[in-house]
Amino acid sequence: MVGDGVRPQAARRVELDRPGSPTTNRYATRARTAFFWALGVGLVFWIVPILITLLPNAQLQAIGAIVAWVGFLPVLVLVVLAIVFGSIGLSRARALGGVGRGAALTGVVGGVCMIALPIVSVFLVIAIAITTAR
């Protein structure tokens, strides 16, 4: 192996994504896919039901609140998957010379933002409620 011109790092790169091409980063692709699914499911099961709760009809408000709470679980699972796969994808991208780095970053950053968005929204609503109550 000393004289064949193959460095140990290059041999390791080939082993990372077997079977398949050594230039793919499947975890990065999975992270991006999980994030976009979380974004779509979040739009349907968070944003729309929350907007429905703003309507003056009490029955629609109750339905919107229930759908928003039920939709929370699949979004949370997808976001966690996006963050985990994105982290693994980033480490693989480092080993593959940057292949899939953007997709992995999309999963990690998007997932963290989707977790932070509801938390920030709650604090924003509380701050608005406190200021308007005076």
C-alpha cells in the first residue's frame, strides 16, 4: 500500500457511502428532505390552524387549536431528524471534501430555526399581551 499512491484518507472517503458513488452524501440529502417536509407539514398543521383560531367562530377556534397540537408531533420528529441527519451529513461532507455541505447546513440551520420559531412567537405574543393590557 505504500507505493500504490493511494492516501489513507482517499481510501476512507470511498468507504463512507458504500454501496454507491463515493461522491454522494446521503445523510445531507436526508437532512434537507426532512427539513422541507417539516416546513410543509408545519405550514399545513401549524400556520393554517393558528390562523383559523383567530376567526370569531368558537367551533372553528377549537378545531384549529386541536389540529395545531396534533400537527406538532410530526413536525417535531421531522425537525429532529433534519438536525441529526444534518449533523452527520456535515461530518461526512468534511470527509468527502465538501460534498453535500449545503444540503446538510440546510437541514441543521432550518431545523434549529423551526424549533426556535414557536418559542420566539410565544414570547412575542406574551410581550404584546402585556403591553396592550396597560
